[in-house]
Amino acid sequence: MRRLARRIRDVATARIGSSALILTYHRVAELGTDPQLLAVRPDNFASQLRVLVERYQPVPLGEIAARPERGSAAPIAVTFDDGYADNLFAARLLLEAAHVPATVFVASGCVASGREFWWDELERIILGELPLPANLDVEVEGARFSTAIERTDAPADPSWNVLLPDTSPRHRLYRELSAFLRPLPAAQREAALEQVRVAFGTTAVTRESHRLLTAEEVAVLDASPAVEIGAHSADHDVLALRTRVTQRDSIARDKAALEAICGRRIESFSYPYGGRDDYSGATVRTVNDFGFRLACANTPGIVKAWTNRFRLPRFVVRDWDGDTLAANIERWLGRRP
């Protein structure tokens, strides 16, 4: 009953005033394994862009709430989170060819590190071919993860992702260790990861397939007629779990670093992870204080003229073909019963 009431409310809201959507992407790449479902294959991305051009109004993020609908052509903005290198080498070329604007939110501290994101490193270590230790005991500044591991030398099924049930000890370990690492501050998370590396007998590796943009590549991407760079915090922490001082520092460092790289003012922000519990009222006020014009969350919802510009909702796009994306857009817009 509650779901039906929510659905009726959403449909009613969709029919009041012009509706617009913001789409969230992370990667455009062919990956052997993608447990977080972050990648869209280039052929599917090209198909999705054709749909956006033919059936909707692709608009820059900053104009998303200002463009009225023209018939069924809802305004849609494209965004990318994190700053993977394939945003430049794959996504940019397709965006330019289709004349679709996009905003790429970059975590500059992660870029400067030259390392993979922690979830990608976990995928390499735990879901790959490294033998599992008999147990794993990780402790950093009072936070502890300890578990006995069922022995298996077989790598995990590469088609597995976090939306599926665990069918291997590797899946369970990946899921549990991800939950442990996600809320940690960046320094503690790195210390914990180092303990994981030691337990598995490996070292930090940056794979070409999983690397982030370099500072020089961020500048090249921002110079594209189809792309603008936005901020994503320096360390990609769960900001709601950090003090106001720490939040201000991470946001300020990211903004300053990106403005130095791009040679212009950075006006848009995306909350790391972006769920309702991942940022707070203090985070929103801090982003506003630093002069950003808007900020994106990662909660689903339609953008209206009255939507809070510092809590803009977005819909996550998966590795779909164009027709599947169009069907989902129609559903998100409340055009199907």
C-alpha cells in the first residue's frame, strides 16, 4: 500500500510543471569483471547517446532546471562521477561525436595519488586469482575487521556483481570488507588496505584499465567542447561521517586543485557516494559556502524548477542498450502506469 501511494505521488509530481532528469555514469569501458556495475560498454553508450539526441533534450547540467519540456522531449543532463581515465579516452569522443554535453566530477586527491580506487583494488585482490589466506585480521585506530575464510584457490565468477547473492567465499569477503572500508577516513582506509595486501601477499598495483585521469588529462578533458569538470571532494570520503572542519578541508582542497588544473572557476559538485546518509546538512552548507552553483546527490528523482539545486537527484545508468535506457527514462518520468 505504501509503495502504491509513493508511486501515485511520484506520477502526480511528474505531471506538475516541466520535468528533467540527470543521469549518473562512472565509466565507459569493456571490463572483464565489474562487481560494482560502474561500466557501460562503448557500443551501448553510443546507443544511449543516440536515444538522448533523438528523443530528449541533452542539456548542460547548469541548465537542467531552466529548460522547459518541448512535448515529450524532456531535458536530460549527463554526469560522470570519480574521474576514471576512460572518461577522456572513450566517453569524451562519443560525447563530442553526438554533441551531448556532460559534467565529469573528479576527486582530485585520488587523481594525485596515481592509485586505483579502493573498491577496484579489492576487486583485483579478492575476486582475482590470488589465493585466499586462512583468515583476515585488519585493525586501524580502533576499527577492526576479522574473519575466518573458507579456503578456495578458484577465482570468482567474473559475471558476479553486488546485486547478486554470494556464491563463493570470495564474494562474501569482498562484500564484507567493502562495508568495512567504505566509512573509514582516507588515511585509515589506506592503512587497512595495506594490511589486506600483506595478508594476500601482494602490493599496490595501478592497472591501465582501472587508472584515474592524470592532472594533465583532467585539463584536456575540461577543454573539450562537450565536457566540463566538477568537484567531488579531494579524498572521496563519506562526508557525513567527517567533522565539519574535515569536510571543509576536503571540499576546499578539491576545488582549489581543480581550479588550478582547469584554469577556471569550478561551479558544480557531486557528493561522494551520494546516498541520503552519505552527506548532511552541514555538507550542503559547506558546498554552498564555497560558492558552488549546484550539487548532485545519487538518489533517484525528477528535477523540477523548484528542486533544491544543492540536492539534485540523479538516476544511475547501467550497461543497457539505447532502447532499454529509453524505457527506463519513460518510467522515471512517470509516463508509464
